[in-house]
Amino acid sequence: MNLIQKKRLARRSSPQVRNEVDLFRDVPVESEAQLRELARAANRAADRMIKNLDETIACVDGVLRQRGNSKKKSR
């Protein structure tokens, strides 16, 4: 996981995200090649989680904007 990914993950981290990362960290490794593959899999999983969180945040932002516009119209 690179520094940018770590920062993005930390900003959006949740117990579920931390549990998933811990799962990858607890897997026993027998070779450097296996460690590289686990690191790639962890990066892909982190990217998927970050993408899902970004989409969720965008959806919530849209709902909040919509609610804000509705309140302005009703005044």
C-alpha cells in the first residue's frame, strides 16, 4: 500500500476497513513472491473499499444538497 492509499484509507477508515486490512496482515507468508501477491491483493481490496466509500460519500452529499434545496424552497 503506498503513502497516498494509506492517507486515503485513514481519512475514510471504518472498523470494517480496518478489519479487512488486518486480515491481510495476519496471513502467514512463506515466500517473498507470496508476500508480493498478498500485497497486490491488499492494494486491490483497499482500492475497491476506497472507491465504494467515495461513491457513498458522493451519494450522501447529493442527498444533503437535495435536502438543503428543499428547505430553501419551502421557506
